[in-house]
Amino acid sequence: MEKKKMLFIYNPRAGKAKIRSNLLDIIDIFTKAGFEVVAYPTQSKGDGIKAVKERRFGYYDIIACSGGDGTLDEVVTGMMQCEKRIPIGYVPAGSTNDFANSLHIPKNMIDAAQVIVNGQSFGCDIGSFNNDIFVYIAAFGIFTDVSYETRQDVKNILGHMAYILEGMRRLSTIRSYRMKVESEDFSVEGEFLFGMITNSVSVGGFKNITGENVKLDDGQFEVTLIKKPANAIELNLIMAALVNRNINTDCMYCFKASSLKITTSEEVPWTLDGEYGGKHTEIDIKNQKQALSIRIPI
């Protein structure tokens, strides 16, 4: 009987380089489950995309990956650019792993590897952002550059606290962006200091700030837009709302949408799954419902 074939892409530097002490056990789990495993350690940014697209893709039955949300984003992006899509398994090894937490994928790497071979496939929504892809969040404004400008060694030591500390250091330089945001049944124009379009129950390690009744396969994003505060009191209210996980206040717009068109008068920098997503004045975001199969616990 011919063995099933797996491409295992991993970031050897993610999350205190935890993969190094678990790699042999993970590959052993895959092999015992009947897979012929080809392991590929990423060397630089973008390697995950290239590995999926270029390494005899049609040859494999499944692609597993290990790293942070950025590694998963690259593998998913590569998969979405292929004509044939096969299931993806994820062994989280990053600092926050928001998406894995949303899917109840275990934090323990060995347990997560077991889920890949013994779990079930879940049809998950994926976001398109102009010509790019995001797995669980597209965001702009305050705090959004923290994830891709915070050094990896700081993330490894402090975990998601690194984002908070780095973000608090920037509060004195808060700026806002004037933009028009249109969805299929909602439109608003104003100045916003932060916005996020999410398909996750947590962001930056914080649960429940994306909204209530979040489902990752319903074809809907949760959208949060924080208005520019008029004074220090309003800013304090916004910060308190975020800390208390209460995003429905008069300082914010919160709604669901399957697509968004965002236009701005100046270039706005964005982050996609914690990585720099470029500067844009016109953005089309669409929810590709259940576009990808991801292995999750039964």
C-alpha cells in the first residue's frame, strides 16, 4: 500500500525555537500514522509561500506547518494561490497563536501533531485583501505595527505581553486616519485610530475583544472601528473598553460583514496576521467562505 505523503514546513526560530526539542517526536507521530514526511525548515520571510507553491505540490496529500501565526499565514497564502487545495495541519509554536486558540488546537506541540493525524477537517473562512491573503486579522492604526516591529527575541521572552508593552510606549504618538468604510449593508465615514477585520476569538492573546458568537466558517468577518477620541476622557474610555473586553461603546463601530471597501485620502499602513501588509488608499476585503480545510480536534 502506497504511503500518504506530507510536506512539513516549520520555522526553526518561532516561539523560543520550541520546535528543536520536539521535531523528532513530531515527525515520529506523522510517520507512525502512515505518512512519508518531507521536512522543510524556512530560512527567511516568504519561504513558506514558496515551499507550498514550488515543491512538487501535487505530490502531497497534506501540508503540516509549525511556527507562529506568520508561518501559518505564509502556508495558507501559498495554498490559496494553488489550483488544487489540500488540508493543512498546524502545530503552533509562536508567541500568541490566536488562530490556533480559536480552533482549539492544543498549545502542546506533541498534542497538536496528534490532532493533525487523528483529528477532523474543518472548512475555514479565509480573507482576501486586495491581491493578498489573511487568515484571521487585517488591521490598521494604533498597536498594529507592534507585532511586526517588535523584535523576535522580545516576543520569545515576553509572549503577548511584548505587544502590550511596546504599544503602551507609543501612546504619546497616537494618530488617526480619515476613511470611508462600506460593507454590504453598512457605511460610515470618519476619523479612526484603529480598525480590525477579524475571523478569530482572540487578538494579541486577548480573548473576546473581537465580538460575540464568533464563528470561523460563517462567511462573516467581525469588524471593529475605533473612532478618534475628542479628548483625554474619551481616550481613557476606549482604553478601559479594550481592557475590559467591552468593545460595544459609543467610541466604536462594531458589525459583521462578508465584504468591505475602504477608501482613504492618504496611504494607511496595514498588518495582516501580524505581518506588515503594505500601505494602501483603496482596499477590497472579501470573506472566502470555508475556502480552506484545516485539521482540528474531534
